Amino acid sequence: MIRVTIRRQDSSQDEVHEFTLPQITVGRVDRNHVVLPNNRVSSVHARVIENEEGIVLVDNNSTNGTFVNGEMVRGPVVLAPHDAVDIGVFTLHFERAEEGHEVQESYSAGPDFEDPQAYGEPPAEYDEFHGGPEPIGEPPDLLLGSAEPTPADPIAAQDVPVRVVEQVGPPGSGSFRISPEPAADVPARPYGADMRRTAVAPRRTEPDPEPPRTLDDALALAFRQTSEALLGEPPGPQARVRALAAAREIVERTLTMADPRQRRQWIDWLAQEVAGTGPLDDILADPAVSEVLVAGASHIEVRRGEQRSRHPARFSCEQAVNLALERLIGTRTTATAPIVDGVTEAGVAVHAVGRPIAAAGPILVLTRAAGDTLSLSQLGERKTLSPAAAEMLAAALRQRLNFLVCASTRADASALLGAMAMELPGDARVVVVHRGPVAAALASRAIVLDAGRDASAAVRSAARMRPDFLFVQDVGGVEVAELCATARRPGGATIAALAADNVEVGLERMQATLALTSAGADPTHLRAYVAGCFDVVVALRRSLSGRDIVAQVAELRRGDLVELFARADDESPLQSTGVTPTLV
């Protein structure tokens, strides 16, 4: 005998029903034994079966799913009396009732709950089921199973012990007494009507988990349950409305160790995580933010200009960080690929490191180029370089000369590359190969290729596009061989950027990297080969005041560096060395 206790999630009232049938159905329409009037409940949502294993729950391929202790289930699950079964807005508990006592059994009666229209819910699917229940007739033969055919059952066809059922009340009262003694003259009959089912052992549920003891455990549980409440719903404003509604009930139930103000805050934060990218939504909406560091779930650091500061928000758990990463670049870290790179649709470069490399939790670094788009002449006015140097670089671009831009460790070359892009002709074909953020002025008019997976292939593919100007950012690997070969091609200019403190170190680094793919080559020949690939070399560094400044401009004459402009120190202006340029 099956006892069902039903409570609507917004009510404190319990409804208890007991059934002598070995199998009952749960659903929205009146033909079910347990009727749950809510449009998130399918017509025939689930079945509950009593056999020698206990009380077995089977989801009937419902639209919105059946959850046992917060986890979605599909196949057969053996229920314990304390297991909470969530269907729509109802929570049910199933258990075996004691035998040998009087039972008032109900059919097609459902719990007596009101069904208010929830915010954002569509109207019910079937208007024809809005009427009252059908009149209750004589009870069916209790030993023959369900009166109507049921959907295909994945559980094994198992024998149901037959018990003696005696009527103890007047005819039509519905009161019966169930004896534990089996009837000797009645053969056992498997439940259901299909005798061809394949035997499958029912899956047992895990023991009821202990309540979360720490805030981190409670937040992880709240995130998982809120995510399950919106399972399959795409992110967006509508999802956020539903997430807020789901998070409100879940947070009040799980975050008991937090004060009311913290719970209100986490309701909003969890909704942001489930419906978007959590705190990164608001952080990236600020155009002044140039870099974001996420270290685990609890640490977020934001950079605005030269100032780094700890952000007050955090993620609920590692799973929330991974979900945000997947929504940003369409992938996440795995045990076999713990490092991933990508670029968002807004041009934000994302570098992620996960387990097992990052043992304390996932690490994300989000960077984007400076928001201001300045021309070379404007950079000259801002003392990033001198007006004479700006004019010389613009003339070199018009002649399609090759550039090597060397940026020190803390300097950012994106502003200079963006200014150079503004000097290009409007009909020029521009291709960018990059690993980090791309300047807006460059990305808006260029074909952008990501070098995060295979930089050599990206450079080779870019060269086959026959660009008028090829920009290659963050050079530093075996792609140097492809880059040098591309720079020597006729008809187009190559502008490469790499990390180096000055122009001499930049050429030496190119030479050393090229040697990795040219075993046994003479260093002198490698030096001459690299020097012959470029015409102008520019060096940037970060000043003591925090500005990126051009420290050197030189040209290559027959492999030798000839300095044209230089600074005495960070506070001095960029001045001509007195050497006249020969290339422009």
C-alpha cells in the first residue's frame, strides 16, 4: 500500500492519500491517481510502483523533469520515506503504509490546492481538463493493476505479492482492510500489461545528503538547484526573471547560516550566474575596466587604468565560474585540456586555467584593449611619441614597410597598433593574427584570426589571404619561421609585435626563436635573415608614471640597427638622434 504526502511549495498544508493499488500515476489531468494542477506538470508525469524492492518512482519522459532530493531522475528510483520528490511546484513523499489498518482510498481526487497563475507562466496547455473531477464509481479490481494502459516501463516485470482485501465498511464506502497473508488461490501477477519487458534492476537513490555545514557548501548546493530549476532555458532577461523566482525559495531554504541581508544579495547573484555570466556581466559593462582576474570562486580582481582593486562580488562555486567561461567563449577547461583561450563577441580576450593545473579552482584572465582610439598624431600630442616620429611612422606605413614593435613586459602595444591601423588606406585588406585583445580600430576593419591553438597555421593561413597589411600580435613561438617567410613576400606589409625591452633585444629574441626550428644554422646567418625581414623597429615601455611611451625608433640598414629617435629617460621627450631616415 502506497501513502503519498503532498505539499505545494508555497503552502504549509499537507495532503495525505493512501492507495491499495500496486501502481499509481501522478500527473496534471484528472485520470491520474494523484492529480497536481499546475502547468509545469505533464499530463501523465510519473508512475509509482510498489514491489519487493520498495516504492519505485519512474519519470514518464516529462517535459520539466522529476527531481529526487534536488537531482533530476528519469529511470526507476527506489524511494526512501525521507526522499523529497519535486514535480512542478509540489513536493511529494512516498512510503509504504502499515498493513492491517483501515484505509479511506481516493481516486482521481488530487490535493485541494489553489493554482494561481505564476508570473511568466503560460496558460495551461489543455482547457478541456479545467472542469471538476469525474464522479467516483465503484473501486476497480485491486488485484489487476492499473485500469488503463500505461507507457512503456523500463523496470523489470516483477511479481507483486497478492494480499487479501476485505471490505470493512458499507458498500460504496471505499474502506478496506489489507491482510499480510497472501491469498493461496490467486496467482501472482506482474504489474502492468506488457509481459515482454526486459528485466532492469531499479536504481536506488543515494542516502539523503547531510545539510550543508559551511557557506561554500550551501552556495554550491543553491547554485546546482537553481540551475536545475532553469534546465534547458537559454540565458536572457526572461531567464533572469525565472531565476530570481527560483533562487528566492532555494536561498531561503539552503543558506540558513547567512543573515537576511546576505540572503537577499545571494538571490540576485545566483540569478545572475544562472541567467548570464554572474558578476562579470556588470564588470565588463564598465568601459574603464581593462583587465579582470578571477581566482577560484571567491576572488575577483579588476584593473582600471593603473589601479587594481578587489571586487566586492564573487561567484557561488567553481561550477558557476565554469558556466561563465563557457558562455563567454563557448568552451570550458577539462582534465585533458586544462588551459583554454578564446575571445568573446565583444573582443575581450579570455585565458583560463583549470584543474589539475589550478588546484585551488579555475583561474580566468580577461583583457581588452584600451577603449580610446587615437591616431599617430594624437599620440604625438600626448607625448607618447614626438610629432616628428609620428610623421615618420605614418610615411613608413604609406610605403608599406615592415615593422617590428617591441613592448616591454608591462607595456601594452595595442594603442600604438590601433593608431597605426588608422593611417591605413580605406580600401586596404587587413588581417590580424592575435593571442590577446585586439585594438578596436584594428578589429573593426580587419579579418581576425585566433592564434591560441596553432599560431603557425594561423600566420600561414593569413598569408594565403594576400593581405595588404598583416598584423601579428604577441609573437614568441615557432610561428616566427612562418612570420619571417611572410614578411619577405612582395606586395604587402607585415607589422609584428612581441615582448622585448628594446629594439636590440627584440631582434635577438626573434633570432633565438627561429633557431629552434633551424637546428645547426649559423647564428650570424640567422641574425642577417631576421634583420632582412623588417625595415623599422619601435620599442615601447611603461614609464614610472604609468604611461606607455615610445622609447626608441630605429631602422634596419643592411642588417644593422640605426637609431632615429630616442629618450634620455622616462620624463624626457622623444627626440631625434640627428640621423636622417633613408627609407622614407
